Amino acid sequence: MAYNPNSHPASSAGAPPQHAAPDFNAMLQRSLQQQQQQQAPEPVAEAPANPAAGYGGVYSATPPPQLNPNVLGGGRAGPPQPILPVELPPQAFLTSAMLLDMVDKKVDVLLRDEKEYIGILRSYDQFANLVLTECYERIGALNPAYPEDSAATKWLICDVKLPGIMTVRGENVTICATVDLDREDSPKGVQFAEEKEVRALAASQRAEKKSSDDSRAKLLKKRGIEPGFGMQG
């Protein structure tokens, strides 16, 4: 390769050649300056101290004292005081949650049509629909010997075993209460009798009541008064 004496020696790294055009040299210098600026770390400006740290400057009040800043939530003064006790008695509820304490216990359920069922409450829902197992229907009738016989009780009752599971609609329930297991064999004011006798007395008493209600309703209609709920049927 022939040597050209007019050729210029190689320039140092990073320096533009002298014979280059002025526009090209200026463009190269700008490119080098941009690369240096990108490689150099940018100074981080320190934020001024905020007297309302922790609130983002929204509130002017100072934050609460840090009880334990190393623990998450340590700046809180403490847990709020409970308004109600942890365990509430059944009387504190005003809905079907009152039945919570009666689950798996023997209950006595009185319906609007005066029917009575005794069984173990297994489940319920928000509408107070009840599910009973080992259920009995208690049939009662007025004792015809009462009150002439001082030793006679006012009511004669009998319990009839019902097969399977008993479901009771909550809208038909008048009373639902637990049974005292120590006194269920000898309830106060009643006497156990034969099923046939109690059913016959109950049927005759219902017929008498219906006849009396019909007579009363007719008398009220003659006087221009409509009989109220429960007068008929």
C-alpha cells in the first residue's frame, strides 16, 4: 500500500478531524455531549420537609405519634373499644337469629291454627322456617270434669308420634320455646290421656265453638256489624 504524505495523522479518540466540514463537526460535538449527559447520573432533588407527613399535604394537622414505627400500623393509638360484647345472648337479637341458641334442642312450637308440635330443632333459615326431627304432635282438649272435680286438671293431652322430618313455615309460628327436660314428663296443669279420648273431646269442642261463632256472626250481621277475624271457621 502506497504512503500518501498529504494524509493527516489519526486524530485522538473523541476529537473530530480538522478537515471536516464545520456543520459536521458541530453535529458530532452535540452528539458527544448528549451521550455524556445520558451517562452522567442526574442529581436527585431532596423534597422539603413536610410538617404534615403521612397525610400528603391534605390536612394541616400533624400525624399521630409513632408508637412503634417499625411495625405496620404502629402509629395507631390502639384498637377501638368494642361497643358490644363478643358473645351476645339470644335475647339481643330481634330476628330469626334468636333461634341460634335453640338448634339441636327440644322445642315446643305453637302455630296460628292452635296446633302444637314438639321436636328437636335441627335447622332454620332467615324466614324462621323450622326443620324438626323426632317430632310429636300434641293434641289437647278441655277436661269435662274440670272444675267440678278439684283433683282434675283443666286440660287433657296426648302426644302422637310423627314419622320422618317435620317442616314448619315460619309465618305460621306463634310461639317457639325450648322444653324443660326435667319437667317434660309431668307438665303443670295438664294430664296425659288416651289418644282416642282426647281426639273425640277436641273434635266435639271444635264443633261447639264453630256453632257458637256462627250464631254470633249472624247476630252481628243483623245489627249491621261485620264479624271480625276469627269469628268464623
